[in-house]
Amino acid sequence: MKNSALRLGYFADGPWAHQAFQKIIADSRFEVAFVCLRWTHQDPVLKQMAEKAGIHVFSVPKINAPDVLEKLRGEECRIFVSMSFDQIFKADILKIAPLGIINCHAGKLPFYRGRNILNWALINDEKELGVTVHHVDTGIDTGDIILQKCTPITDEDDYASLHAKAVAICADLLYESLVQIQEGRAKRIVQSTIHPVGMYCAQRKPGDEILNWNQTSREIFNFVRAIAKPGPRATTKYLGQDAFINRVIEVKDSPQYKGTPGQILGKGKNGWLVKTKDSFVEVLEIEVTGGAVLRPGERFG
């Protein structure tokens, strides 16, 4: 297949899929047979992009159903590509394309398997984010690695900026992986040779956005930026009303001392100083429902 187009099926959704798709369809070494969208959220942008390129688009509620598998066999693809698709590929579908299925995952495998990786990486105060293209097997993000690239995480990063970085890297890395596969020079790195166990991240759910003030200032700084806009934002209570916090900063050289976590200490340069477990942070961007006015001595909870 080195000198002929690599025929592939694209299972994808959202911004993660758009840049990569543009790179793939612009290269004559690849032939996209179809685009399969998520069933519950049929990405209109990707749909329009595919239709403009004359590529068949469809969506199914159960990707592993026998009739769907038969349809996929009829596409005669050499490889399937997954980019933010939301269904699990089971054993039978893995056997359809001779080169299997590859997936782009915004995590430094074998660490950060699972869901909501960008949020967890920030919460865990990671200094870099890994993006990995890997083969899909019957496990969860456990297949052999083709390519991996890391990008630094700085204190200026939040969910939005990290998402933008990851989307761009994922597009480049997925495209380069397909080039290497098409040219017959792609490597396969068994994940257990990097670490025998690895780690998994659970999907974040409603309620996980509630801010616990009885954490260190650094932990609160990381938590708030991890779910900042366009995420749900860190949520707390003020005088019985919801308060949404989008940005806090650590206060340089603030002393460590015991006090009442969540108490509003007073005004800082640009926001409100709030006590944490070990010191205090400055809350810069906050929205309180009902228009409540923040007052020193009051508490978040």
C-alpha cells in the first residue's frame, strides 16, 4: 500500500476532529470512505466539511451491532480512525480493517487513560500534557503507541488554553501517524514497557465542580483553572446563592496560617482575598447569582 491511497473510515466529533480531518482530506495519499458521527451529538461542522468533500456521513446508536459491522465491512477500508468518538469498539469491529483502529488520545499514555484528561492534568498540577496516537484494543486506552508528543503546562494555562494546544497537537500527530502507517514505517510501542500499570481517570460529572475551600491555595488555583470557561466553572455558595468562580491567583509570599477556609478577608489589588487551608488566594473573576455584594467577614461554603 506504499504507493496507493490508504482508504480509511473516520469516527469523530467536535473541534478535535476538524483540524485533523482537513489535513487528511487534503493529502492524496489518503481516501476517506466515510465519516461516522456521534449518535447523541451529530457535529454539524464536521458533517458539513465531509459533505462538501463528497464523503458519505452517517451515525448509528450501536456501532457494534451486526448490521453496522456488515455495513463497515462493505466499505473495504484498510484502517479506521477514531477522534473523540464516544462509543467503545468491541472485538468484532477491531478485526474488520486489516490495519485495525487507531485513536488520538489527549493523555500521556500509559498515564491519564480514560476521560476528561485536560481537567485532571490541571487539577494534578502537571507540568506537561501528553498527546498520544495509539492502536485500539479491547482495553481502555491500552493499545500500542504509535506516536506521542508532550507540551508544557504553565501557570498561565487554563482549560481553554490547554484545550487549544491539545487540539492542534492531536491534529498534527494523527496526520503524521497515518503518513507513517501509509509508508509502512510506523512503530508500535507496548505500553507496559513504559510502565507496568499506568493510571485511569474517571469521567467528571455534575457536582464535581463544587469548590472545597479546605484545600491549599495551590490546589484551589489548579481546580479553578481546570474547569474554567468554557467548562462549568468552580462553584461555591455565598449567602445561600450560587457563586461561579472563573479565575483565582495565588498571592505571592502569603503566610501560611490556620483560619476559616472560605472566609472573605478583604479586597486585594484586583479582586477578593479568600482564606484557604494554608494561606489565601485572590478571586479575580466571580459571578454571584442574585447580584449579592461580597463583604469581608462573610464566607463561601
